[in-house]
Amino acid sequence: MARLGFFVLVFSFVFYLAGIAASASTTALTPREYIVASCKATRYPALCVEYLSGYANAIRKNEQHLAQTALSVSLSGAQSAAAYVAKMTHVRGIKPRERQAVKDCIENMGDTVDRLSQSVKELSHMGRAGGEGFMLHMSNVQTWVSAALTDENTCLDGFAGRVMDGNVKVAVRRRVVHVAQVTSNALALVNRYAARHRAAISTEKP
């Protein structure tokens, strides 16, 4: 029994030292290096670094600020893409099936903007929530961002098939695919924030 207690003590000490090392490693990073390191958790790291590096000093190596900024960037991109797609209905010579796909996409992108807006607002209140309250808010954010990404992909699905090939499809896909990639990155950083916070709470429990 004494030996078991000894091993538990040793392992606890090792994890404690690992935590200190990880914290020291993060502290030693410059704001931009922190962005680069964080973006490795995303599916499109180069795009992540490109869009978030300009906000490095505002993020201040803070997990919540990082997720918040990533969501705000995604929201801005979604709003721009939604406005662009709306103009496609007025393209000369657009085919009936293309027009319907564009209309469906306008609805999908509208839902995307709404859900990302909710996520940005919800995450801004996270600093005041703790424990179960934090995880409830975080669950809402994760659900909304996931739904926004689904909406973007649903828009793209409407243009599937060779019969839809043409300038309208190319123009819409270029904008929406880009936004979907940025949203995917934002979701990855939100999930990373949630996982790290959950792990921190677990280590604090007696």
C-alpha cells in the first residue's frame, strides 16, 4: 500500500512538472509564435495563421481571445460571402436550376451568419461563467459553429453535379469554400479551448 502511494506521488509530481514546462513554453512564445503553435490544431493551419496573425497582439496569448477572434473572422467572412451570393441571382443568363441553388445558398448563408453571430456573443460572456455554467455556454457555441459549417457545406451541395457547372458555380464555390475553411478552423480552436478548460477544471478538483 505504501509502495502504491509512493508511485502515485511520483506520477503526480511528474505531471506537475510537465504542466509547469508547458506553461513556461507558452509564456516564452511571442504573440505570433503563439498563433502559429495554436493553428497547428486546425485543419487549415496556413490559412489560420494568415488570418489571425494580424490580431496577435490583441489576442495576447489568451485561449478565449484566440477563439473569439477566430469566430469574429469567420463571421465577417460569412457576411461578405452571403452578400456576394445574393448578387448571383441577378447574373445575366443564369439557369433556373442555378437560380434555385443560389436562393437555397442565400438561405444557408443567412443561417450561417445568424449562428456565428450567436456564437461570438455567447463566447464573449464566457469569462464570467465557471464550472457547469462555462460548459453550458461552450456547448452552445460548439453546436452553433458546427451548424454554421453544415449550412456552408449544404450550400455547396446544391451545386453538385456537372449539370451545374458554370461561372455561377465557380464564383459561389470560391467564396463559400473559403468561408467553410475559416469556420472549420474557428471550430477547431473553440474545441481546443473547451478541452483545455475542461482539463484545467479536472486537475483542480480534489
